[in-house]
Amino acid sequence: MITGELKNKIDSLWDAFAAGGVVNPLEVIEQITYLMFIHDLDDSDNLREKESAMLGLPYQSIFTGLVKVGDREIDGRQLKWSVFHDFPAQKMYSVMQEWVFPFIKNLHNDKNSAYSKYMDDALFKLPTPLLLAKVVDALDNIYQLMAEVKDIDIRGDVYEYLLSKIAQSGLNGQFRTPRHIIRMMVELMEPSVDDVICDPACGTSGFLVAAGEYLKEKRKEEIFYDRQKKDHYMNHMFYGYDMDRTMLRIGAMNMMTHGVQNPFIEYRDSLSEQNADKDMFSLILANPPFKGSLDADAVAGSLLKVCKTKKTELLFLALFVRMLKAGGRCACIVPDGVLFGSSKAHKDIRKELIENQRLEAVISMPSGVFKPYAGVSTGILIFTKTNYGGTDKVWFYDMQADGRSLDDKRSPVDENDIPDIIERFHNRDKEVERKRTERSFFVPKQEIVDNEYDLSINKYKKIEYVAVEYPPTEEIMDKICELNERIGKGIEELRAML
């Protein structure tokens, strides 16, 4: 949680962009991301240089000697953040625009730079030298404050706070799933050190970051004291796809600021033939877009075979099944319509999960979870890919509260079902005897089949009606008359006072 002076510095940085004419929150985040890349490139180069000197190993800095930028050769030191941040505003602006950005774009040929591949189509959009100078000074102050905070995850927290500005702006909040909901889903799935994790609609990589943080908390020694497992965590565990290059850049930066050196974050239309992934991942965590309909010609044929539809929320479910390897697990958010829709495509995808895979849980969430950006009711589906079925009974949970008010303000409240959901899910053997009137319960597979694979919790939940006894009608009428008499007397007393 970012508080105090560091929070104020980040808020001031954001205000500087607004005052300088850059008001689109995605553009602000994007430009900050570029500058943090450039700052970190200098820091990592200096660190490698020092480590090599201590170990007596040779190291060739990317900033050493003359560096070719376009048709020109310039002194590489001028491209270092630690050097150009002291230049006058106009000179710094020219160096950044004419040298640093072209240099960064061409670094993708340099195997030493994990950052560069996310900078291929970077555009420098700061409009004036004055704004650049203010932003560079602000970032220097923020990095200095981060260095003073004795918290290994402070970089990640700073970037998460920056991302929260997207949601606060109300312009592009749909890109972000609430962090506490993401964390809940990760804790339900309990990622392991050997998992290969994917989010095919990753946005800012919130699910991948949360999975990485969970592993660092719960499996730190197992990962970081084993060379192979650390290599897997850093380079081969996390995969994310998206169709928005700005989101990809932000998502990649989000992963790297949380300590994952080389996440596989790629531009890809997950639902098209371009995505050939099959039987590849052991865990999928996702909140895919519910944007309505797609052109059937743009959808992979293998997905249409499972459910012939244009609706993205159904196609993504078919995609998750295809991408998972046998034994792979998935937790995904779906709109309520997926759970009870009556079209053939809706029934087909639910039948696929129940008959051919192992559907484990349906968690119904209240409609306010995604406010103020959307009021749609949603649920979480949890299933395991088996290709031979295995669903015997499905666990349902009726979430009433998530620790936030369900209005547009989403203020913290005491009521919170999330700890209870996690505890009950991991102890489902104790749930067998629960009645349908309780918060959670099991429903046998055959009952779901008999209801045309309907997964709406309201189809199975029973409501206890408590009998209420009222006084006889005559007694109620007498009380009304008595109240009328008292009101009449009161009016007369007021009239006498006038």
C-alpha cells in the first residue's frame, strides 16, 4: 500500500502530465513506462558492470564508446539516464527524442536487454521540454524514496498504484479486474512452482502478477534456492496475450517491476487462428472481455466446433479448454448469462465443461463488484481439463459481500465473504451435508443435467420463508384512527399558536 510522501510524489507526477496537456490515463501510464524502462536500463547496466568487476569477469556496457543511432554515431554515455537527467531541459528533450528512443527501439537485437522487445513501437509523446524536465525530476525523487523504503516489493506497489489511476479516471477501468478478486482466485487455485500459467486476455497482467506474488510468499525458498525452478519462474512460467499494444507494454512492465525478468507477453488475437496454443498450460487465470459478438471468419475453427457462436465469453471458455493440458486447471470470470443462457451455444459450452471436463465450482458474485465501470452480474467458474469427464457434483457459493460497498464508491466495509469462500473451497469434504438454504452447497451432476446444464445458483438455492403474524385487521384500523386523532390534535395546537 502506497502512502505518505511517496504517494504524494506519484500524485504530483500524474498532475504534471495533466498540466502539460497529456490527460489520457493510458498515455500517461505508457509514457511513464517508457521512462522507467530507460531509467532501469541504466541501473541494470551499472549493476552488471559492478558485479562483473567484483567477480573479475569481462563486461561490455551497452553505453560504452560510440553508439550507432540511425545514421549517426554518438557517445553512448549521453544515453544514460544518470547523465542526461542533468542536461538543460531543451537539450534533454532533443537527446530523448532524437537519440534515446531510437536507441531503445533497436536494442531488441541485444540479448542483454529483456526490456527492449516491449519498446519496438514506442512513441515519445511528451509535448514540451518543460514537461519532460518535470517528469524526469519527479521520477528521480520517486526512485530515491523507493530506495529508502525497506520493502522488496515497493517497486511493484508503486506500479500497482499507477495502474489504479486508470480505474480512478473512469475512462478505461474495464481493463482492470479488482485486485482483491484476482487475489481470491489465485488463492483458490494455489499455483505451484511447476505450473505454466497463462492469461489469454491479460491487459495489465494483474492475474499473472498476483500468481507470481503468491508463489513468492508461499514457495519462496523452493523457487529461489533451486536454479532450475528459479529459471522456470523468471523465464518460462508466465504467458499473457492481448490485442492492445499499450496494455502489453504496461503488462510487461508490471511483471518486471514485480521481479519476473522475462515474461512471455505477446501481441495476439487469442480467439483467431493466429493462436495455435493447445494442451500447453497447467493453469489459466482470466477475466476475458464480454464485448458482444465477433465476425465468425475471425474465429478459430476449433473453437466454433465446441460452440458455434460469435459471443466472446463463450468462445473464450472453449479456448481455455483447448489451451489447457490434461490435468490443467482454470479459474475465470464470466457474465451471469453464460451460466443460464438458453441458446444452443450456451448449453453446448456448459455441457462441454460438465460432461467432458470436470467442473468443480461456480461462485456467484454480486453485481456491484465491477462498479463504477459496469453493473453486470458475474460469476467465477473453476474447472479441470480431463477430456473424459469426471464431474460428479458441483460446489456453489453465493457471495453477498467482497469487503467493499456495492455502490459506485466501493468503500471498505466489514462484510466480506472472500476468506470464507477460500476456506470452504479448500475444505469441500466438509460441505457435503450443507443445506441449499446456506451460503454454499453441492448440487449433483444429474440434477444439473436435468435442468439443461443450468449453472445459475438461483436454480438450486432454497429460500427459507419465515411466517410473520400480524395483528387482526380491526386492531390495525383502531391504531390508524388513534394516530389520525393525535395528528389532528397536533395540527389544532399549531393553528392556535399562529
